[in-house]
Amino acid sequence: MPPGPHHDVTFRAIALGALLALAINLACPYSVLLLQNAGLTSDYIAAGAMMLFLVLVGLINPVLKSLRTGWGLSSVELIVVFVMMVVGCAIPTWGLVTNLFHILTRPFYYATPENGWADLVHPLIPGWLAPRDPDVARYFYEGLPAGQGIPWSEWAVPMLAWGSAMIAVFLLMVCTMVILRRPWVEQERLVFPLTQLPLEMLRGADDHVVPPLFRNRLLWAGFAFPFALQMLRGLHHYYFFIPLVETYFDPIPLFRNSVQLRFFVNFAIIGLSYFLNLQVAFSVWFFHLLGRCQTGIFHVVGYELPGRHESLTASSPALSHQGMGAIIVLVAAILWTARGHLARVLGAALRWRRDTADAEEILSYRAAVWLWVACAVYYFAWLLLSGMPPLAALVFLLAVLTIFVAVTRVIAQGGVGFTASTMVPQPFAVYTLGTDLVGWKGLASLSLSYSWAGEMRTTVMASTANGLKLAHTGGLAACRHPRRLFWAILVAIVVSMAGATWMTLHLSYTYGGINLRQFGVPSIAYRFLEDKLLNPVGWETIQPRLLFTAIGGGVMGLLIHLNHRLPWWPLHYIGLPIGDSWVMGRAWFSVFLGWLLKAIIFRFWGSRGYHFMKPVFLGMVAGQLMGAAVWMVVDAVLGETGNVVYVGVR
């Protein structure tokens, strides 16, 4: 039977996806900044998109199908909508916008005679990157006087500058994933665990009014307990006499209180961990414990690398650089494994030969390569204009791409929806070149980049990778217009940036930024800048750090070799680059629980038991997310603030 007229990337699907991506980027800043509750878009699981998709597939679409034939969305259309929402989730708060506006205004509002920022920092920030009028920053944090509007004219040039740069960066990420999709999805057959819930929701959706998953009692059995816990948590916030079942426990100090081991039970993480390979799941939590032990031993014996322990990195400078070495070798291994495919892509781009292998891609390989080059050149030139020297700009850009590709690979292979790298690109650039080669203006430019390359708990690259996997598995390649999905992703990026920008500025200028939720990244960015201006980094600091980078790379290379050569080898290399990240410090115990439950099921019931129990663990994810969704709606209606119901890590 040929596919129906809606079994394609239709314009109505793109319109709905744009509308929902816009809704997420309006709702998330409002929820996080004003209501100060759970983050809809703070992690790779893209909770906001998952919540809306559950309602769309399980409730709204069945109602539309029941009302009239043709009103309901096909599975391909639903995939387009979901991909656009997931990409949109990477932008509004931790991914870019909210961090960006606080970083651009912070040095002008918080400048005092004591910190000397007016003389030390202000001259390093070009006027086209941030508004210079002091009232712009003052009203951003304190609210507008009566009768005044948002100073859009002062923001016009910075928004144009940052908007063009970020679109270039995001398209660079999209093109990278278009190029790597085939080796990851078809050749290596990576699992992409974060796509399991939407795939199961869509299974049979075209043949039934209500998809089979939503009629499975095991789904609702897994849904019930985490949903009930979320209800209790929210009710306890409103009524103190309602009992609270705590899922976040006090950390246990180890090694003379030098490190802490945290225990956090999150059913979304447990549910997703069930879909990980047992070896991968074991390695994720094992390398976290190993990293904490290594840091603890360093503290006990008194070993410490020179220089500052940077925020958003691992538990010690040694572990941070060790993890970066592992990341570099991981990306090198990825490129080496895909070398034959990459040669074909390059040949198609240069027209060495005619190649139809890209017929299933959302961009031709020729278009993807040259768009990649154009975006990379544009952003490189942008960095130069912002004050970064050419060598520093090159090292930073390479570090960014390396870290983002590595984390995306971890998401695709490991499926850990709550993770981050053990190193961020700004310190790596400084501790590779030294402050003299980076320069003062280069340091300021690096600090501004913390807005989108700091926490890295969510990225457009990882969202695109999951989206392309979902689209390929869901039959997008058989559609008449598969390449419309690229334009859908671009529309989602632009709409999301516009919506999040308007809402962030509206809330800040209406209520005053100091009265809203405060993010840590802006202060981290300027602590980084101030420290490097006052404490230059030279070779005596760089040398031992590069040594640990080499050690981490060597260990990673050995693990990859052992993993490929010895079938019985228990450790998977994917856990090393992320094991000691600050996010994993909160997620490791839930990963352990998911691994343990899956191991028990396999031990006693085998693969049959694994498949039978899948709906239960999918229900855990859905219950955690929908419980948070209920309270976000209730809080918004009642105007309640501070009702924290966990979606991801704390």
C-alpha cells in the first residue's frame, strides 16, 4: 500500500513544529526565570519536547483522528514536529539565550570601584557585542521605569551580531551530524537510547487511533510510581503536612572530606539507563566512582596541579585534562572509523565522482560540506573581529567541535540524557596556549562564549543527531521531500531564538533580572576572565596539565583497543570522557540503578524478559516528566514560585 498524502514532511507539520518550538521557548524562560521551577530544556532528554510529544501522540492526535479522517498527523509528520521541538529545546536557557543576555549585561551592572571592571573589562568588550548605555544593563536587572519600553534599538546590533554567529554555529552542528549520520546509524548501528520513547510511542500510530504503547498496562504501571512521587513533592510545597518522599540524599564525604559522593534517584534516568548496553551503563557509573577515588587520593597525598580548578569541569584539574585527552582520542577514533565514508563525502563535495549515497540525507553531501565550511569560516572571522588572535580562535573552535562531537557520540552510544564533558573549551584553550598567546581581548571573547559553550547540558548537535536517527528509523527516507526536514530544523532554530530572546528580555525588564532566578554561568564567565587577567598562565602551568591530557588520551586509546580486541573486556571506553563530569556526579546513582535492574532481568528472564519489561521503564520516564508538567501548569496558573519538581539533575 503506497504511503498516504500526509506520509511526508508536510508544511502543516513544519508549521505545527514551529509553533510548538516557539511555545517551548516562551514557556521555558517563564518557568525557569519567574516561577523558578523545573527546567524544561536543561538536559539532553529535552523534557519540554518529550512532555508535549506525549500529549500530542497519546491524546491530541487520537482525538483529531476520531473527529475526521485526514485531520490526524502521520508518524512522519509527528517525527518532524518532534525533531523541531527537540532542536528548539537546546536554545532558550542553559543552551544559549538566557545565559547570553546575563553575560552581556553583567560587567556593566556589577562594575564597582573595588573590582575595577570599568577599566579592566569594559574596554575588552567590543561595542557591537554588548550595549554600552549603562541604563540598558541597569534596567535589565532592576526593571524599567513606568512608561518606558524595552530598549530594542540598543540591542539591535548585538542581537544581529550574536544571532548571525549562533545560526552559523548551529548550522555547523547540523551539517556535522548530516555527515556522520550514516556511519553512526547504519554502519556502527548505535542505539540512540533517547529516541526509544518517541519511537515506541509512534510504533503502530498510523494503523491505530491510539498507539499500542498507550494501551499497554505495563506502561502505566511504570508511570504510576514516579508520577505519584512528583504529585507528593508538589503538594508538599503547597501543604507542608503532606509527606514528602525524598529522592535527593545528603552526599557522603570521602577521603577526609576531600570529595563527595552524591545519591539521587531520578526515574527518568533509571528508565533511560535500561536501554543502555549493560557494558556501557556499568562503565558510566564505574568511571565516576574511579574518578572520585583518583581525586580523593590526590587530595590525601597532597598532589595538585598549578593553576585554578575551573568551574564546570571535573572534580580536579588533573581529572579535567585527563578527560579532555580521552575526548580527543575518542573523536580521532570516530574519524578514523568513518574514514572511508568521509572520503566519499569529500569526493561528493568536490565532484570527484557522482554519488547517490546521500539520497536519504536531509542535505546533499556537497551542500553539507560547503555549508559546514562557510559556517566555520564565518564564525572564525567573527571570533577574530571579537578580539581573539587567529591561533587562539583556531584552538578554541577545534576544542568546541571536538567536545561537542564527543558528547554527542556519548549521547548516541551511551544514551545518558544527563551528562556533560569534564572540560570546557575556554580553559582548554588557555591551558594549551597560555594567556600571552590568547591576549586580553581574546580572554574576554572566550568569556562571552560561556553563553553557549559553558555548561553544555544540551546542544543543537546532540538534538540533531537524535532527530536524524528518529527520522531514519521512522521512514523519512521513503518520503517524497525528506530534505524539507533541514529547512524545518532551520525554522525551529530561528523561531526558538526569537521567542526565547523576547521572553527573556520581557521578563528581565518587567520584573528586574535580580528578582528572577540567577544562573551560575555568567558569574563563572567573569570569574574566569578576572582570574586570567590577574593571574597569567605560562608554560610552568601548561606543562603538567598537558601531561595529564596525554595520559587521558593514552588510557582512552588502550580502552578502545581492548574493547575492540577482547570480547570479554568488561569496561566500555565511552564512560571515561564523562565519568567525572559534574552532571554525572548527580546522575551516576540512577544510572547504577537502571543498570542493576536490567542486569537482574537479563540474569533471570533473558532477552524475552528485557523486551517484556520495556514499557515499564518507558513509563518511568513518562511519569517523571508528566508529573513535573502538571505542576508547571498549576504553578503558572496560580503564580506560585519555587515549586521544584525534578525533571533532570538538580
